Amino acid sequence: MTSPYPQALIAELAEASREFDATARDLERNCWMAVHRHVHGVLPSEYDIREVPEELYLAVLEVRRQGGPPDLP
């Protein structure tokens, strides 16, 4: 998949999504949270869930699914 977003940004967000692995090992959720924080400057809250660019989210998710650095057990 090609993305209009820089590969460095996608890799950075994929790595940032790992910080949420301690609370939930859910790749989709964790990638979405990292993208949400990047786009809106804050993590989503129960009452304020804003949309994120789907193409960016999917690119970040793809990088995580392809492996990158291995997940910690």
C-alpha cells in the first residue's frame, strides 16, 4: 500500500503505538490511539473521540502487523 504520509512518520507512529501494549495487546486500538494523539494532540477520551485519517491509521497498522521490532512477551 502506498501512502501520502512520510514513511518516517508512519514508522514513528507504529513505534509510539507500542506504549499502549501494556494496557491492551490490541493492535487496532493501539495504532488508532497513537494516530489520534498525533492528529489531535491528545489521547481520546470517553466523551471526545474524534476521527483520524483512515489512510494514516491503516498504514501504521500495516507496519505493526508486518512486525517491525518484535513485541515483548
